[in-house]
Amino acid sequence: MPANVDGRRHPLAFTLDHLVPLSRGGDLLDPADARSAHRRCNSSRGNRTAPRPQQRASRRW
């Protein structure tokens, strides 16, 4: 997704989210520890390990 005029990425752009955050011992190279998440959702989760209940996708794919 292209950058906005101010140079920041869109809050709903996809990012790599680690199930076990790197700051809590997650493995950067373990594909089982990775999933996609919106930038805003990933940022709000912070370094918590307990996942929230799975939310529905924001769009019908």
C-alpha cells in the first residue's frame, strides 16, 4: 500500500505480527510465530502474548 502524503503508512496496511512478541522471546525466523495484522491492530496489541478473540476480517474477501 502506498505511503500517504505525510510519509506514514495507512493504519489498515498489513504488517507482520508475531504471536509471541520478539521482546518476550519470540523467534524472528519462525513462520509458526507469524501472522498478518493491520498496522493499527498490531500497534494496539503491543507486546502482549494473550491473543484477543479472533475478529472477523474487515472486508469480505
